Amino acid sequence: MEKGHDSSTSMAASELYTKFARVWIPDADEVWKSAELTKNYKHGDSTLHLTLEDGMDIEHKLDDKTKNLPHLRNPDILVGENDLTALSYPPRAGRPAQP
């Protein structure tokens, strides 16, 4: 088993990172870009198959060492929510804030 991953972590990731899930990916020009998964993530995958908001299909390569997945976006119902307690995935200390 990979360091930092256990079966509960991989199970949770495979349940959250499914087709149509929305994520934030880092971007050199815009800092963050919104994307939607076009294929379910499975533990051990080295790339995510995504569609950007402009309709472009891309493969987002995961870091070989950390295999960190991109930040999940909040559901549409919570977009623009000012009450941080209502967010599904609130920003964590030490991580870049979501746009």
C-alpha cells in the first residue's frame, strides 16, 4: 500500500471523484480553473479525465509522488454562499483558498 493512503482513503476518493464531479485545477494564468470529471477516478490512476468550462477535454496528471487529487468544488446550490459553515468543502488552513 502507498505511503499516506489506506483503503478508507482510496474508497472515499473513488466515491467522491466520480464522473460529473466538479474540481478546481491549478492554472498558471488564472490561478484556478473549474473542470468536470468525464471518467470515474480509481485508486492508482495517474491522470484525471476532465472537461474545462470552455468545453476543452484534458487529462490532468497527478503528481507522481503525492498523487494528491485536486480540490472538489462545492455544489451549484452553495456557489456564492457567504456562510462558510454551509460549504461542503470549506478551505483548510495551509491550503490555497478556492476561488
